[in-house]
Amino acid sequence: MRPLTETETQTLFTKLANYTGNSLKNLIAPLDNDDRYVFRLQNQRCYYVRLSLANLATSIAKDKLLSLGVCLGKFTKTGKFRLHITALPYLAEHARYKVWVKANGEMPFLYGGHILKAHVGRWSEDCPEHQGVVVYNMQDTPLGFGVTARSTQEARKLEPTAITVFRQADCGEYLREEDSLFSTT
């Protein structure tokens, strides 16, 4: 497990800032007990872990260490970063833009579909196009995250069957991808 390089850090922060905005600083801010969270890389997967725990993990052999902390996502072979559904609690806590889905749109989203305009209950005002959003049900439970297809103003003029949010990850992935989500290869 090693620290991220400068380019990896920049790629990760760019992706996270698309969802969190300025509150990205809160993810890396020092804690009350003189500890802080850091990002570590193991087998192309990026983990969000306390520094004191990461320091203790240095005594474990690299091939024996499977996971440490929360897996935020993984770097692809081309150097891009793909967020995993395991990052949802941290994205939901610091999300800048949010979309609430009606009850009739929850299941299609959890089965891997995009969000249609007819399924949107409400969403954050002034949300631009191609912006990262966290998807909630009407009871404020985070279901996943995605990228807006249109801005808030443009989406109001769309027909009900038009896609408003492209799905990036949803809680249904825990079941659909249980074989590969936490695999080590």
C-alpha cells in the first residue's frame, strides 16, 4: 500500500470535486485527535483510511494485505479514476448537488437504469449539465450517484421519458457485482 503520486492525486481530487465541490477539503481535514485521513493505493484501488491505521499496515506484507479502510474506487489502465459504490457514504455526506427520486423510480435506478424526468421528485437548484449528483429516495436515503444529462433549467422543459441523470453507481451493484466488487485480481 503506497501513497498516491501527484498525477493520481490530481485525478482523484478532480473526480471527487465533481461531486463534493468545495467541501472536498473536509475529507482531508485533520481530525480532533491529531489524526487525519489519507488516500492509499493497493492493486490500482484507492482507499480512504486514517493515517494512524495506514502506518500500522506497513508491517503487513504487500501480497497479504487485501483491503484497508474504505475503497473509493480504482484507477483504470488509462489512468482515469472510476468511483465505486463503496464511496457513496462519503459522497452523500459532502454532496453539492442532489436528486431525489420518487418511489416509482427507485427500482429502475437500483436495477441499473438511468433516471428519467418522470422519476425525479425534486433536485438541487442551479445544477449545471454534466455535474456529479448524489441520488436519494424521498426519505433522504442515498441510493447511488450519477451525472446530470441536462441542467436544471433545461430538464424542466423535457418530456417525461427523457433521461435527466446518467447512472454511475447504485446500491444494487452490491448484488449485481458481488463477485468482482471486492476481488483482488
